[in-house]
Amino acid sequence: MSGFAVYASRRFCYHLAMKIRPYIAYFRVSTTRQGRSGLGLEAQQQAVSVFLHGHRELIIEDFTEIESGRRSNCPQLAAALEACRRHKAALLIAKLNRLARNVHCISGLMESGVEFVAVDMPEANHVTIHILAAVAEHEREMISQRTKAALQAAKARGVKLGSPQPKKGAAVRNRVLQEKADRFAADTLPVIRRLQAEDVTSYKALARALNARGVPTTNRRRWYGTTVKILLERSSG
């Protein structure tokens, strides 16, 4: 057998082995409206199906993150990584380039040690996502600098910054914070329910489990028993 034939045979065996392993699928769509309508999600599911040659039975579980690009927490990714560890499966990511926009989520993937395969970037590895995270962080810094420079220039021109109606601005701000808290609770509750199903029931035990899995609070801080209690009471109310 020629050297090229041996190489081709090994590559075929490698790809075959990659596609018969168990997977946990992770999908990510940008907005709640997009998630409900299936826009974007269907395309990612189709890409995964093509990658697996239609063998959807190789996917043990799947998780879908629905969030705006401005949010940093990734509760569904944390749950997917935990499922990978539990089932000794690899994480199958439909679109790594979408995940790469969020530095916090990329960091969680890097620190997890879980093996992953990206449908839109099959040759990607942990070095690749280090680079993607660095680029995303640089872009965030550049956007922040441009925003500050624009505000300073506007102020220098005499533009009055801030809300002309402080009370109305405070009401809008409170409503935004309320909606953010509601979205966070809706995203995080499924992770907590899975833990409770595994007999992790006390508030302190749930807090330890969430911290161990890298699930951040809404302020990107550590969980405590009281934090878990407040979230669960909020959800039940």
C-alpha cells in the first residue's frame, strides 16, 4: 500500500471514530424571538445532522442557549459540559464562531477539559479557542474605547449626556434589571432542576454544585445557599 493510501486510510478511520462516539449537542441562538421561531436553530440542527450523516442517535442530550450577545452567562453550556462529563461524551458545537463572541463562555469551555468538536470548524482545538477568545476580548476593548471616545467628543461639543427625565430613566432601568433577572432565572432553573433530580437538594449543596460546574450568578460571582434560595423562591412565586 502506498504512503498516500495509508494516510488516507488513517484519516478515514479517524473521521469514522469521531462520528461514532457519543455526543452532547450544544446550540446557540441570539434572541428569545429567534429561539422561539426556530430561525438559526434549525440551520444548526441541520448542520449537525449532516456532520453525523443523519445518525442523530449518537446525540445523548442537546442543550440550546438563547441569549443576546450582551449577556455573559452561559448556563446551558455549563449544563452541557456537565452532561459530557457524566456520559463521558464529547461536546458537539454547531457553530463555534457564534460561541467565540462570548469570552466568558469560551473560558468555561477551555477550563472544562471536555473534548469538543465544532461542525463549522472541525479542525479547531483548544489552541484555536484561546486565539478566538483573545480576538473577542480585543474587540470588546476596542468597542469600549470607541464608545468612551464618542461620549467624550459629544460632551466636548456641549451635548448634555444622561436622561433628561431622571425618574423615567430610573423606571426604565429598573424594568431592564427586572427582565434581566427573569431571564437569568429562566436560564439557570433547568440546571438546578437537573441537580435536584440527582439528589442534590439543600441550598448549600446546590450552591457548591453550581460553583463546581462554573455556572456564574447574574453578577458573575459565587453561589451561596441564600442565593439559590432567592432564585428558587423567585421562580416559584
